[in-house]
Amino acid sequence: MTDISTSRLHREALELALWETSSPQPDAASASLLSQFDSGSDDQGVGNNVVGDGSRLPDLGPLSDFGSWESVAATIVHKAESVSGFDPGGTNFDLKAWNAFLTKFATIPLCTQYTYDYREANISSLSLKNAIDAVDDLVKSFMSPENYLGIVESIKKVGQLALSTQKQTQKNSNQQIGCLSVHAGKLYLGAIRTTVSMEHKKGKGYEQLAQTLQVYRGYGVLDFDKCKRSADKLLAWDGKDVDEWANETASASQKPNDSPAWDN
């Protein structure tokens, strides 16, 4: 770790202190819009993954109590969840928390960069492969093809959760796949999101409607040295073991949905 000026250390500490404050309450105009949002027809499903290509990461130094860089990253993401009020283990959709988390995640000051973009995919109840292909196109930049198979399994688990979560006759399933990926000596913190409209048919349960999905991908690259310089702060946060983070979602206990539509 290179020598850093005192002024820069103070600036980094201020950035982190501002970031970790709770998301602000909406103003009157925003609150009015939120009150018009019918959350009764929405649910959420989250799946978390930790993957790696075996490449070596730096020594943890003052963060050795975490045991791994992945647990450091899991703790940071957990902090973004807690300060935004986002519950990855719940199925009740909260529009404010859903949006607040993504804002916090995209502005983590312990990442060297944040990249985001979108893909579109046309799907129906009989054809979901385009959605899988869109995600593949978005995440292949920060993980190996072998590791991508775990992402697909998480998508199918979230899909199964969406089918089993009872809402109204028509609903929107807001879905997020979180990912920590060690790739080529870097640790990526990623999130993939989409919203799927579904309809409940008598005797068949929920089916996806024919629609065009917009799949969002955002990721940051963890700054190891900056994390070390912020060790006192990170060690004081509510630590999140990486395995706990990966298994705390409602979809983790689901069996992957086995519909042939995934392959069509």
C-alpha cells in the first residue's frame, strides 16, 4: 500500500461517512407518488452468488479478521442493504428500498469504478432463453463461463420463488441477482435486475406474459488498498460472512425451476 497524504485520507473518510448514512426520506412530492404505487401487485426475489476463477488476491492486512476478501465485499454490500432499508431475504416489494439500494450500491466509495448498462430480451411462458442469453452477455466480462452456470441456477431459483409467491391475478416479479466474482485478480461486486410480468391461470399457476424485458447490469471493482485504509470503519460494521450473504435470500432454499422454456 503506497503512502497517502493526510488530506486524502480525510477525504476518503468523509466520503465513506456520507455514504453510510441512511437513505433520506422522500419529499412531499415523491411521497405522494409512492402512495399511488400499488405494491400489492408486486413481489421481489433475490439470489446471491459467490464465484471465482482461482486467481490470487492481495493479502488482507488489517482486514485479516474477515478471513477473505469476499467476506469484506459481502459486508460492504450488506451495509448498502441496511442503510437503504432493502431486505434481500424478503418477498414483499418496497419500491423506495429497491431504488435506494441500487443508488447506494452504485456509489460504494470503496470501488474503483462502476459500470452499468442494459440489454433487452423478448420472452413468453414458452420461451425464456433470450433472458438467459441477455444475462450471459452482461456478466461474461467479469466471470468465467464455468462460473456463469451458478448464475443461471440462481435465476431459475428466483424464477421458482416468483411462481410460489402468491399475489394478485396479475403481478410484477422484481428480480435481482447479486454476485461477488473473483476474476483475473480482481473482485467484482455485481447486480443484475429485471422485472417480469406474470399472470395467474386457473389450474396452471403463474405464467410469464409475452413481453420485452430490460435487463440491468451494474458492477464495481473493489479497491483493496482503499479498503485497508478504511479497515477501522469496516471492522466496526455489522460483518457478513460471505457464505451467510450467499444464503440469506428467500430464493436460496428453492429448487431451480425446471421449465423447458429456459432452453427455448
